[in-house]
Amino acid sequence: MIGWQAIVASGGFLCATLVQGLITMNDSTYAPKSWQLLLIYWAAILFAIFVNTLISYLLPKLEALILVLHTLGFFAILIPLVYFAPHGNASTVFKSFLNDGNWPSQGLSFMVGIVGPVFSLLGADGAVHMSEEIKRPSMNVPRAMVFSILLNGVLGFGILIAALFCLGDVEAVLSTSTGYPFMAMFQQAVGSTGGSLTMAALITILCICATISFVATASRMTWSFARDRGTPGWKMLSKIEPRTTLPLASIALTATIAILLSLISIGSSVAFNDVVSLSINGLYTSYLIGNTLLLYRRLTGQIQPYSSTEDTLKNTTNADHLTWGPWKIREPFGTVFLADGGGAGGEDDEL
């Protein structure tokens, strides 16, 4: 739960810095200020709260629209990048290693640099925390998790290879005043401020949209913990607003935590990133513990097959055994997927 609250804060911070990067791309004389960053951060969080409360009934349609934008935006960025940018050679892409941070070893440089890419892999479990608002969750939740991993894995790998071949002048890209090397890469590729702004704006819009989902997931998880009396003030946080059936108290707490965390960035953005990173590391630790225990149960055969005729409550604290849901991946792919970090099942054994 704490990890998801940190993701909301990091999402707002990412949106704010991206917006400032866009302004810098358009006006090279612009000097970003910390108070401006703070205001943009708050605007992103408040927009996410607005969508999750006042127009929450539109959230499913918005999510479908975001998926379309996400998929089409991939090609809107990939095609101009590959077509206009100068291409490097395969030897440079796959055999060159940089250590511009001057770390003692290449391995340590790799471990430090992987923090950013790993952050983008968070959130595959988001559908689980929205399961009580999803139709047929036992089928649709694992499908959503697996589909999101497969879709984004393929798209992410594709754009990664394209970016590496189209990187251009590495020094110029890494020293960009926008704070985001991909923005400089877009500028080098298309040679047009308007074109590169449009490409970078697509990523910024998707980041803002992701923050909407972060707030939805974090607030539902907080409400779920409060319902089970697992948080301080659980009586208030577990309440549902009768008219909208929304956990407004949990949404308000999520917004409050995000705004309070943002105040750290006034003194130091490094301190803010450190606090958020520790919380996100805790989230990954919870993934590791859960997946390890589930993998152990799977390998030792302690998970019973799904039965559509059994009407007893399954997978509870006092249950004799765990039971598969109606949708899971066949072996050996399920075990490989779980060992690789996936927490969901796939295809029904009977299909």
C-alpha cells in the first residue's frame, strides 16, 4: 500500500518534469524553477483526483481511449524516429557500454542505471486492486495483467531497439537541458521543434493518463486495507460514498500523501527521489515475497485444479489448500512466467 502511494507521487513528479522539459524544448531561454515544478505536480495530481471523483463514471471509457492512444502513439513516435534519424550500426548498439557516471565498475553502473527502466515495469498488478469494480474478475483480471505485460513488452522492446539505433550524438543527448535524453533524440531525429514537441507531448499525455490509474489503484488498495482494519483510521477510510459508491476518504488520503511528499522537492529533488525510491523498493520486495511463495506452492503441487461446481469460499486464511481460478497458463509456461516475475495465470486448462 505504501509503495502504491509512492507511485502516485512519482507519477506526479514525472508529469511535472516532462511538462517543464516540453517548455524548455520550445524556449531554450526558459529556466525551470522548483516552485513551478511544484505547481505543475499539484495540477497533475488534482487532475487525476478530478477524473477519479467527479467524472469517475467515464473512467472505463477513458481507459479504453488511453489504450488506443498508447498503441497509436507508439507508431506515431516509432515511424518518424526510424525514418528521419541517422542510424547507428549493430556493433555500436550491442557491443558498446558507457559509464559516464564514472562508477567504479561497469556492473555497478548498470545496476544504478537500471533503476529508471525497472520503474516503468511497475503496475502490472493494478487490475487486481480494481477487481471489485470489474465484471467477471476471476477471468478478466488475469487476462488484463497478462495482456498488458505482453503488449507493453513487445512495444517496449521495439522502441528500445529503435532508440538505440537512432540515438545519434550521445553526448548531446545526455547533456540536454530538458532533463530527458529522449527529447533531444527526437530533436536530432526530425530536425523540427514542432515535430519533436508533438512526439514528446504524446509521452507526457500518456504519463498524465497513467497518474489517473495510479490514483485509482492506490486509493482502492488503501480502502481494501482499511476494510480489513489494517490501517490507522480504518473506520473513516473504509467508508463508501453512497451516491457514487466511491471510497472518497481513501482518494482524499492518497491526494494528501502525494501533495505532502511533493513538499520535499522544494528543498531537494534528490531527497524526494530517494524517499520515493525506498517506497518503490518496498513494493518490489512485496512482489518478490508473494511470487516466491506462489512459485513454491506451484512447484510442489499445493494448488488444486479449478472446479466450477465447488461452491465453498476458496483461497482464504483458514482454507485447507489454494485453488486455481478459471483462467491460468498451462505448464511449463506458467511456471516460467511466474519465475520471471509475473503474478497472474493465463489460459484455462480445459481450453
